[in-house]
Amino acid sequence: MNQQQGPRIRFINRPQASLLERIVFFVLGLIVLVAAFFFVGIALLAGAILAGIFLVRWWWLQRKLRRETANTLVEGEYTVIETSITDQRGNEK
């Protein structure tokens, strides 16, 4: 009897890397991993420093504005355009 078989899957194996290639790729991967770790650490540190500077500057400006507005009077001139006299007593007879 002729039985049909399903499609055959062929795996193409690449040649195995030599020990020297494995060591070189491991060392390069380790170097990239350490560099990425330090880059992220330095970026986070720089961000924290910039955020601190921004917050101190914000606090300083708020403090300065509060001092200036607390001790100042607003002065100005005005001109009466139309006068009106209103009876504040009410209409009592």
C-alpha cells in the first residue's frame, strides 16, 4: 500500500561556531551590556540633577514673587466719567 506522508520539513543547520568565535561574541556582548548599564545610570543621574536644578529654581522664583507681592501697594490714577447719585435711604413716605 502506498501511504501518503505529510510535507517534509527540512532544517538547514548552520555550521557551529568555533570556541574562539563564541568567546569573542561573549566578550563583545558583555562589553555592550556593561556600556548600556553605565549609559542608563549616567542618563538617570543627569536627569535627577536637572530635575533638582529645575525644582530649586522654581522654589526660588515662587519665594521671590511671594515676597514682592506681600509688601507692595498697587497705585494708580482714575478719572470719573459719569457720576450718579443713588438714594440709599429707600422710598419711605
